[in-house]
Amino acid sequence: PAPPTPVPAPTIPASGSITLRVLGCPATVDPDDIAAGAADADCAPVALDPAPTLILAGDQPLSPDQLDRSVGTYTWTSLISGPFPLGRPTLPRGYDRSLFVTGEGTVVDPPVFDVGAAPFTVSATLYLFRTETAPLRLGFFACPAGVDRETVSGDVCEPSSGDFAVEIASLDGTVRVGRADAGEPSGAFLTWPALPPGRYAVRVTDLPSGYTEVVIPGATYDAAAGAYLVDAGGEPPVADLAVYFLQAAPNVPGSITVQVYACPPGMSRGNLAGEDCAAAEAFDLRLSLPDGRLLTLAEAEVAGNAATWSGLAPGDYVVEETSLPPGFADAYAPAAQVVEGSAAFVVTVEPGVETAELAIYNLRPDGTAREPTPATEAGAIDTDGDGLADAAELDLGTDPDNQDTDADGRADGDEVGPRRVVTDPLDPDSDDDGVTDGDEIAMGTDPNDQASQ
């Protein structure tokens, strides 16, 4: 038999490729110069979004199958035969003209890749031009200590021509200028006169010595970019903004001064007349810090009826009168925030305020405005003036002639409350930890808990 006839291999049609490079040119570049073959060194790659397309038969668009937007190149491969018109590209903001130049340097309008049958490898460049410019003006001001975002203004801040650096960059990445590119770059007022219209990120990359923050009122801050966004060529057509340099808030320590007064019989919270109260001759105070530490009168400067703690950072503190002088049953500080269930008051040290002041008025049992208690019942006799009525002392077993029956450093009236830490008035060491109740109160430990030492 005759051998089989060989089947010829299928013919693979030849194919071609087209590459388009896109360059954006500043307003200083004339399209006629590019058309005449001038160098394009001042032009930079531009990304087109969406990508450009070729137009096939039936007006079908063909997107590139290879693209690198970082260098502005778009490539179509596996093409059979032309010509291939270039679809109308969407120009980035700020560009309003284009010029199509073939690899041989020929200007073609409308743009088309005029190729025949494959194989072929051709390239062309699409130049984009700006014909409109917009100036950007920035004034730089250095503000004194204490000025913040809320109080900043040109009335209190001085023009600054000091050592700082600023960067202006378009969001599309085609424009990036600095202080050296502005008119009179050594002054406090800088102008970039010929920027392409568009949105720019403004970054102060180096601040003058002693300054830590930048504020540009009227501009939008983009936290992700770490820059303020401004529009050039919009409305108004000239971007004219002030840039303020702020100093860190001064960390000036403050102080708390507490004055203690002894008020006469018959005076209560309801009829308090501070001017009729005398300076207290004896008192005991402690200060609770925001971090939980305690300061006593030993750490304060005491002068007469006033105690002052200094070197305090801003924050909320608690002042407590740990025990009342004999004969007094209530501690009152008008308008102060009271810590519930105690003779303790919140005092706030504000930033920049040198001294926070608190006045505490000690009131006698017959003048208090509290609910009647065994220690302060109206008309009750309190022979030893410990804040506990004689009848109540007899019921409790304490000595009505001795302010401190168990000699623990706490008056009997303080030991039974109601606004003091309750301890046993007949036991000098209520929790049996070896430290008397009075000493525990002075140290800030719990006289009812052995573990708090």
C-alpha cells in the first residue's frame, strides 16, 4: 500500500506589536517645538486612567495587554493587520492638549498606527500639554508658646523666614517643587507662580527649631498622606494660605493650696458665711495623686491654715481632711466636687494655671445640715466635743469625757462616721495589723484591712 500523505503543519499567522509611550509636559514646553523634533527632557511619564485603547473594525476598543504606568508605556501584542487608530484618551487633570508622534518623528493627527500586515513592531509617543498655570502662595508664621490650633491667628504669630523646608507635590506625581523653586525662597512669603491647575499635597518636612506642629487653616489635612491638601487654579484661582508653626504645650508644674477654716456654732452649709470663720489652728490633710500615690502634710508647705503641694502635673487630684478637729462634725467645700461618702474633694490642676485653690470649712455639730446622727442630734450634749453625743457614747461604751477613748489618734465621733472611715472606737487597732487606726488613716492605708500596709 502507498504510504499516507503527510499532513502539513498549520500555518501560524505572523503577528505584530504596538507600544505607546505617554509623556506629560509642563506649560513651559511648546507643542510646536516637540513637533519640530525638540528634546523632550522636561516631559515626564504620565499614567492614563483608564488606559488608552486601539480601535478595531466595528469601532471595537482593544485595551493593551501589557502596561507599565510607572513609565507611561502601553503595549498591544498579537496584532494581525492595521491600520489601528488610537482611541480618544482621557487626559489627566491639568492637561488639555495632546500630540501624537510616531517613532520616526512624524506628527499624525488624528493619531493612528498606520501599519500593514504583520509582522511589525512599531512605537509612538503621545505628548500631553498644559496651557494653563495657577499660582500658589504660602505665608509662614511662627507662633509663641501657648498658642494652639484653637487660638492660632496672624495677629499673635510673627512671619517666619527661619530654617524650614516645604514640599509641594501634585497628587498625580507629575509636579514636585520645594522652597528653592519659589520666588524669593529666603523669605516668609513664598510663591510658586506657574503650577499646573490641580490638587497639591503640602508638607513641611523640616520645622524651625523649637516648633513641633504645623497648622494650615482652610486646608484639608490628609492623615494617611501626612499632608495638607490645597487646590490651585480652582475658586479662587490663586491659592493663598497661611502656614503656622506651633510650639509644644509648656509642661509647667502647678500647685494646690488648701485653706482650712473653723466656723462658729450655729453655722451650717445652708447659712455659711466664710468671712465669719476663723483660720483653723489644727487640721490634717492628705492629697491623692492621679497615679494613686498619697502625699501628706509632711510633703506640703504649711503656713497658718494653708497647705500647699507644689510640682504637680496637670490632672485631677483628691484632697481629704482625714480627721476633724475636736468639736467639729462636718467638712464643707462650697462648689467643689465631693467624693461620695468622705470628706474628700476633687481639685483640678489646669495646664498653664499656676495654682488651684480649695477652701474647706469645718462646721460644728449644732450647725450641720446633715441628717441627724447619734453624733449630731439637735440639742444633744457632747461634753468632750468629739462629735459624738454623750448619750450615744454611753450606748457605745466610749468615754463621754475623752475625745479619743481608745487612744488611736482618731476622735470617737470620726470612728463611728457617717462621713469618715468607720473603725472601732474601743479598739486602737481595728484590723489587728500592729498599726493604730489613726496612723493608718494618716498613711493612707485601710485601718480595717490587715493587707493594706
